[in-house]
Amino acid sequence: MAIIQFPENIKWGTATASYQIEGAVKEDGRGPSIWDTFCETPGKVLNGDSGEIACDSYHRVEEDVSIMKDLGIDLYRFSVAWPRIFPEGTGEVNSKGLNYYHRLVDALIENGIEPMVTLYHWDLPQALQDKGGWDNRETIDAFVHYAEVMFKEFSGKVKKWITFNEPWCVSFLSNFLGAHAPGNRDLQLAVNVAHHLHVAHGRTVQKFRAYGYEGEIGYAPNTTWLEPFSNKEEDMKACRRGVGEFVEWFFDPVFKGSYPGFLVDWFEQKGVSVPILEGDMNDIHQPVDFVGVNYYTGSVARFKENEGLLDVEQVDMGYEKTDIGWNIYPEGFYKVLTYITEQYGNIPIYITENGSCYNDEPEKGRVRDIRRIDYLKQHLTALKRSMDSGVNIKGYITWSLMDNFEWAEGYSKRFGIVYVNYRTLQRIKKDSFYWYKQTIRNNWFQV
């Protein structure tokens, strides 16, 4: 048995997102979001599920924070529902929405848990979508104003801020593939949205610096890794495009001040260009204090003409899969972290999401999710490999604290280390919860 030992200063945490856990979508002045609309559209979400009740965390702040205190985490990453603060996206601030997050933040701090706040985890106010959403540059201004309000309101309480969660999902998954709200299928639109997210991120960072708020600010792209099936040039280029759609497209503008040429050229061949206005790239190219990295899965892949957007085909190598059908590929976690460091230097990195879907049910009050424990062991071992290879890891935040509304999959997929009975809303700590608790307390585990 080998011991995987972590440094004493690493931060441990867990994460959630507002629409996935809060519920109370029509309470205390909250306005509708694009996800409320998407869920009401027949055929978009499995079983017609919605986040109307979700885990009812809006009414269970004290209970959920007590669970986190028992877990022993240093950090809790959660997101703010923009429509709770500005029901119309702009205009008057909804004080009841702010009060909810003050309750949550105060409870965390009282229990020795540092809040890490994500400003945008996909729940755009529907009123802004009605005006074009992220395709409309007025949404950039609305977001920056919303962010300013949050910075000022929580100054001194919140010292870790994330602008956007998984901009690839907000742009390509939601506006090209159409799988998430608002459900569009337009490549030029997706590229427009991605660029406007970048501009909004950069301008928000500028505001944070200009006012001298205490703390750190970054963003959290999702990543993957595609290992070439062979050393053929066409396979290697295909995998570079497949990884680049997640990494370079969302890292290069922030860290290098330009879009990756190999993907710009690829999109231009498809008649698509980036809608850059004067000053945009300077706005985007702002120093951040850290980057969040979300990683779940990867694959072996190769070139295949007309396969998807990028002519890349994933090859089934027989890897075990989680219950959402994603490969268990910890090698990709190590590879993408070392790749990011090679490309962008010694950036401080928080793993802002990493976890697995297993739909284990309680048996006599206990959830024996041994497969999730194995997943965590494999990925934390890969994380330590990356740290020993020079990657500047500051913290690890597992997804998710509790089972929740899994977007277009509704309530059919469970990622939590806490089981939620969606009928009674009872929480049950899974075996993975106790394993993670022990790992946090010890700063090591055995493999």
C-alpha cells in the first residue's frame, strides 16, 4: 500500500451551484432564469424535471452548513443566482436575495469555512435573454454591474471570487450543441457568446482591481484530455483541436491576449469569426490571481473527417465508465494539468470541480458508494503526480456536496457525497463523505 501525502497548506473543499440546489425559484423576489424557461420547454430536460424545489437549500442553510462543518472542509464553492439579486438582470437590487447569501456566507464563516463565490453558474436572467442574452453586448455591462454590487456587498466577507463557471458549456454546449439553456444550435452564435463572456470576465477583473477589493479573483473553465490514438500527424492535430476547444480557446485570450490561431483558422474555414471590437483583447488580457480547473473525463481520440465540429473521433478503449457514461480517465487529469502549466506558466490552480456520477441508493440507511471512493483515489493520486511535477495546486474542491438537479439529465444522475431523497429532502452522508472527511483530516490516503 502506497501513501499519497499532500502538503499541509492545501485547501480542501466541495461545491454546488445555485440552480442545482436552491429551489425557491419564485420566492422572495427572484426573477426567472433561462433554466426555468428551458425546464418548462417540453423535451429539453429528462422527465420534465426542474430546479423548482431541487434540494431546497434555500430553506436549509443551517442544515447544509452543519454537514460541511462535519466534513471538515476549508472552502465551500457555491454560486449566486443572478436573478435573485437583479430579477430583471438590471435595475433595482433585490435585498431579499442579498440577505439569503449573507445568511449563507455568515453561517460558513461562523463555522470556519471560507466561501468561494461563483458569480455565474449558468442562470442568466430570462429578461436579459429576451434581449439577446450573451449575444448582446449590453449583457456584458449588466454582468459587470451585478459583479460590482456583489463585490461591494460582500467586501471583507468573501475573498475568493470566480467570474464564470465552464464558459465552454455556456457558449458551445448551450448555443451550438443546444443541450443546455437556452438551447440554440448556431456556431457563430456560440463563438459570439464565448467572446462576450471573455470580455465580461476581463472587465469584471478590472473593476475588482480598480476598487481595491480584498481577495482574489479568477475563473473556472472546464477541461478534458484527448490522447492521440497514434502518432500520425492527423491524429495529433485532431486531439489538439479537441483539447484546444476547452483549453486554448478559453485560456489564451486571458493569459496571452489572443485567440489560438489554429482554431481561429478552423472556424474561419466554416465561415465563423470572432466578433472582436477595438479594446476587447486588452480588456480580456487581465492578470488573474488563480484559475479554477474543472475536470471529469477524457479519452483516446483520432482524426475522422466530418466527425463533429473538429473532425475528431473518440475511440472506446474499454475504460470503465461512471453512471453518466463518462470514461474514468485519471491520466487525463494529470496530462491536462501539466499541459496548462507548460502553456501558461506557474499559475495558482484550484481544482474547482472533480467528481463522479454513481446512482447508488441507500441500503439500511447507508450509501456504499465504493466506486466514487475509487474515482476520488485515482484522481487525487493524479493530482499529487501533477503537484510533484511542478503544477501549482492550491486546493481541491470535489463536485458535489450533495446530489442535485443535473441540468438536462434532471434528477437521474447523482454526483453528491451526500445522498438526497428528492421526495423527503432527507440528506444521508455517503461512504464517500466519510472517506473524504478522513482524507481531509489526515492530508493523506492509502492506495
